[in-house]
Amino acid sequence: MDEMSTVPWQHQNLRRVTSATRAEQFAIWSLRLWWRAFPELQCAWPELLHGFRVCHVPTAVESCHRFCSTVLVIAGCGSGVACLHFPRIAATEEQLLTTLAAGASGDQQRVERVLRTFVPANVAVVAAPHALQYSQILASAGMEWPQPGRIPAVTGVASDMVANAQRAELRLH
């Protein structure tokens, strides 16, 4: 087996960003931009604010920021976030999108259950309300999330994500 086939974000079976719903595409853009700028968020903050305003969801920027702060930094999931121009959705990003899509249901406990599959329980408790608010603001602005039966299943990444939490300083590029 060559090295290329063992790197999860280079597999051709990853979903293309262009095939994602509008809410998923916006969430991918915001998560990637936020992570690219971290820890110097002031560099990307004007671009983030502009994007949220243009998409008519300026009130979602705070919940997005809190979700990213909790899940990407504290839980270490940022190591699985791709660069802005990566054309596919990485496995970690799929898990984050699954969390946000669950938030569109309005069920905070459901969001927390999804989060607990790949972050520590205490992080899930803190991140769930922010994921819920972020996804619901996008939905209320007309950005659609996948229907519950159509949310892509992400299997086998939870243990990889826990391992990646130990290497939070790594980035996919």
C-alpha cells in the first residue's frame, strides 16, 4: 500500500464541496476561513463579517466563532479542516457538517449526541448550543441542510479524530 492511499483527505471518495447544500458550503467556507486565521482571527474577521452579511446571516457569526473555538481548538478538530480551496470535504469536516445538520432539527440533545461521537463529553455540552444556533440561523435565512435521512454517514473517523486531537497544530493544505 503506498503512502498516498493511507492519507484520508486524499481519497477520491470524499464528497465534492460543490455537491453540498448551500448551508454546508457556507459552513465549510466559514470553518475553513476561521481555522486558516487562527490564532490571529483579527486578520480574517473582516472577511468573515463580510461573508456573513452578504449571505444575510450576520447574527450567526458569533455562534460560528464559539463553535469553532470549542470544537476546532479545544477539542482539536482543527487538524482535520482543509484549506479554503480544497475541492472536497474532509472526513473531519463531514463530521462537523453532520453536527450542524443535526442542529437544524432544533434538538440540542441530538446535536450533543452527534458531537459526543468525536469530541469529549464536556466539549459536546459546551459546543452543542452554538452548533444549534449557527445551523438554525443559516436555515432561517433559506440555506438548506441535508434532510435527516440524507446526511452522509461518516464511519471510522471518530477514532482518527480523537488521535488528531493530540495534534491540533496540524492543518490540511
